[in-house]
Amino acid sequence: MSPAAIKSEPEEDNGFYPSPHHKNSKREYDDEEFEFKPKKVKTEHDKKAKKRKHEYEEDEEDEDIKPKKKTKDKKVTEGKKAKKEEEEKWKWWEEERYTDGSKWRFLEHKGPVFAPPYEPLPGNVKFYYDGKPMKLSALAEEVATFFAKMLDHEYTTKDIFRKNFFKDWRKEMTSEEKSKITDLNKCNFSEMNEYFKAQSEARKQMSKEEKQKIKEENERLLQEYGFCIMDNHKERIGNFRIEPPGLFRGRGDHPKMGMLKRRIRPEDIIINCSKDSKHPKPPPGTKWKEVRHDNKVTWLASWTENIQGSIKYIMLNPSSRIKGEKDWQKYETARRLKKCVDRIRNQYRDDWKSKEMRIRQRAVALYFIDKLALRAGNEKEEGETADTVGCCSLRVEHIKLYPKMDDQEYVVEFDFLGKDSIRYYNKIPVEKRVFKNLQLFLENKQPEDDLFDRLNTSILNKHLQELMDGLTAKVFRTYNASITLQQQLKELTSDDSIPAKILSYNRANRAVAILCNHQRAPPKTFEKSMQNLQTKIDEKQNQLSAARKQLKAAKADHKASHDEKSKKAVEVKRKAVQRIEEQLMKLQVQATDREENKQIALGTSKLNYLDPRISVAWYLFNTAESVVLPISSDFTIEKLN
DNA sequence: TTTGCGACTTGGCTCCAACGGG
DNA sequence: CCCGTTGGAGCCAAGTCGCAAA
């Protein structure tokens, strides 16, 4: 199923929580909550924060503002643990940053890990052409296996995929093979396909010891290649493994799907490290494309990928100083935007009346970016990628204007494919001036013409830069996502139980995901797991009524006998009922949460858009006994035990 | 002004280890 | 302790944005 098909028309307001771009719920732009100065607030997301509550309390006094740390506490052996902990305590956010544009002074690493070499198929696994078995050359066979592995996927049936694959496959064939194999439809990969299925099955069936061995080998590789030294600190590398060869898929309707993503060799790799470091060694008998020493960039190695001709990088893990600083900066920019967003909004409203078309277009586009959290929308080369758009690249065919719709006036309907070919569909009433402007922009245009023909991202960002230092289109997404979370948390959180609070948090998070249009395909197991949960709830309900009956009986018993023993029995039964009630409530909350989350992906906003300080502040307000927080008093501190 | 490139962030999906309920 | 469920790391594609050459 194509991503576009997965997304259904957006639901009407479900009544549970206001959608940020719903007609009646305007975001409160002028509140001051986002302003808190959390000198003592930790910034990991609340979930993690909850797990590690005690840890926070321990070192409360010397904590400072700190951007989210995405470090995972990996299980390490005892010996390494001490060192690791020491490393984790490094408070880079308390240190000076480079001001000269350099990213580091010293960088040493061991280079990337290459994909394992191709292992030829055993002799009994055959490829058939036109019904007859045919032995392929190693190169041709390798590429054939890529296709064979995908046989179950729908896209091996797609014309473009097959055409691209076949073309690239033929390039890897010997001239003899090339003259023989001329029609993909006559190729039979099924034996190969079955072989790989059996292989993966065998992998699943491996003994504990074998699995352990693999795990240890991975760990060894991680220890050797997964870290680097940057400026006196050992830092985790994000992706130290080179991407293995395979068939390019791409997302959505990609014109290059099926093309061969070729194997990367040491000769393709540019190494970046400091001059005075121990340079990584290429595998025996090979050499690097280049070794350079550029401390104005953060990457350790790079290569040019053959599908789009773009550069791929090996960079550090999000837990690293270099990523963390950037992340922190991003949220600081969003906070600065908060301070002047009113001015900017007034400005673009004024600009709707401008004499100049380009200024009106700029102002309307900015309004969409601000109100709907649309992406900037760079132009893309036609035929190179799937046809997707963002704000500046919207075309006439992507919007429809309705002067009147139901009880609303000036409604704009958006329907287009955005990043990753995820469909954006929204109907939204706009101000009359915006509507009139849109009508003007549409005049004398064809469906495939640009809506904003006098605008592109470069013009827009230049303008934004003039309005505020460091302001670009994407800052609006960050800002509006974070402030939406904050407002929704304030609005939704009740004095309820912890499960209810978690539901509130997830709902606030969902409001953000909806704003940013972060969708997912409903998990394949969704219906089933929902059913299972419902079964559990039903069972729990039965349990509850049984427990209640028993309680009643115990009470009657006690009334009759009035002895200590029966009194105790009543207490026991009462406790049991209470426990089951809690369990039931928890299950029901879980079911609600899951159902609401069916098509919504929370991960991206959590990871990239929500200032972790908001989550931590919320968490502290909702759990802390008596922590005095230097934040606004909107969250009431309460006892929970 | 346009185009292309380089560096970096953001994105959905997959898979598997770890978790927790029975 | 078993086993189904799930969270999240890992993967790698696809964006954004600045800059410099054409």
C-alpha cells in the first residue's frame, strides 16, 4: 500500500482534545510559560526521567539547563562501566563553545566498518532462466540475490522497479549473460528466495550460545569502531557501519526505485580526522580515497552515493557534545522566536495588503508555515525524486478554495504529498484577506503551476533572517510544536492518577504530532493487539465483579460474626477490589491511548521538536513532593503517594 | 539570479532485545 | 519461567539551508 493510501481523510475533531489547527482552538501565542528559566531543570524526556527519578534527585543541586541527552544506557561489562559513567558525567553544556566556526581541535577514530563481502550461493540453489537452470557470475548473482530477497514485496511487481533493476543488473552481467538474459519475466528467483527464507529461519532457531557469540562479536566491533576521541572525550559514533549494497527503494512514487545501490569500497571513502591523530588504516591492500583534516565540519568519513549522487556521512551519536550543542541551540532559537513572534505576525498580516505580489505571496506562505507548521518546501529536480512539496513549492492543484463550506467562510482545502510522500490533508478556514490573496494567486494559472510563483525558500529565509537573527522557516515548526505541547499539557493534565496523567501527556504529544502531520501506517498487528487488550479488559471486568461479590459476602459474614478474623477478611477483599479496579483503569487508559495513536507517530516530534525542558518541568510538577521550581506556577505541585 | 553542492536535521519503518504479565 | 508485546535503536531516505560558482 502506498503511504498516500494509508492516510485516510483526517478525522473530525474527536472531542478528546482540541486539535491545534482546528477551527475553534487557536493556539495561545501570548502566554509566558515557554519563558521559564529552568536553571535546575533536567532535560531528558519525561519517560526516561520517570525511570531514573532517583538519579536526578541525587545530583539535583549541580544540574543546569541541558539539552536532551539521547544516550542510552547500554549494558557494559563492569570494568567498562566505571569509565563510561565518568564519561557520561561530562557536562559539556557548562563549557565554552568554539566561536571561530571550528567544530573540534582533535579527532581520532578507526574508520568505518565495511559491509561483509558477498558469499556466493551454494551450488544447489539455482537460478532459472526461461525454465532452464543457469549459473551466474559472482557479480550478477549478487545483484540477483538482492531482487530474490525482495520477491515477497509488492514493489518487485512495479514496472519502474523492475525496469530500473533489470537495467542495473544487466550492467553487472558478463557479456555472455547479457546476451542470454534479455527478459526479466523469464527469470525465476524462487529457489534463491526460499534459500534466504530458510536462512533467516535458521537464524531465528539458533541456540543461545550461537546468539551470544554473535552478540559478543557485535559488541567487540562497537567497542573498536563505535567510538572516537574528540577533544579529550570519548564519543559514540552514530553510524560506523557502511551501508551494504542493495536495491534502492525510495519512498512514495520514486522514479529510481529498484536501482542498484553499489557496494562502497575503501577507495570511495574520504576520511576526516586531525593531523596529529592516529589515522585510521584502510583494510589490507586498499587505500582511502582521501584523508583530510577539516575541523570546520563534524563528520568522520564520507562517500558519494550512486543513486542521487549525494554525499553520505559518518557522524557522531546524538549523545555527543557536537549534536547536543546544536540541539540546544535550536531550542534557544525557538525561544527567541517566541519573544518576537507577535511582531512577525503583525508584519505578515500587514504584508497581505502590500502593493507587491511577491510580498503578498511571501506573507501568505509564512502564514501557512506559522499556522499549519508546513515545511519550507525547496524546489526539487523533476524526475530525480518522488513528487512531493512543501509550502513554497505548493502548486495550484494542491489547494481548493471554498468561499463557504458548511457553517464556515473562506475555507482552504490542502491536499498534497509532503516529505516521505506522506499525505497532508486539511481543511481550514482562513482570514478573508488570505483567501482573497489566494484567489489572486490562482488567477490564470494551470493546475501544475506554482501557487507562489514569486517565492522560493531562499527568498523566504532571507526575509526571515532580517526579521530575527537565525530565523528560518523550520524554526516555526520547532516553536509551534513546543508551545503546543506546553499549552496542551497545561490544558489536559488533571489531578488524576498516574496512568491518566500519562494519557494526558500522550495526548499533548499527539496534538503536536497532528500539527506536524507525523503519521504512521497502522501497525500490522494493530487490530489483533487491540482485540487482545479488549479481552484482557473483559476478563478484568469479570474479575472485578467477582471480587465485589466476595467483598459483599465477606461483609455479610462480618456482620454476622463480628469477630477479628472476618474483619480482616473484609479488609483483604476490599484491597483486592481496589487493586483490580486500578488494574482495570490502567488497561482502559492503555486501550484509549493505543486507539488514538493508531495512525499517529509520536517519535519524531519527541525526538526533534519538543523542547525536553517542557517535559521535564511537567514531570516535576506532577510528581515532585515539594520541589520548588523556578518555573511559572501554572502547574500545581501535588503529592501523589 | 540560478544552480549545484555540502553539511546537517528530520522522517518512517524494521527488527529484536528486554520487559512484564500470567 | 515462558512467551507475547513493545519500545526504541538502527537504518537510510528525504528534507532544510547556506554558500559559492556559473
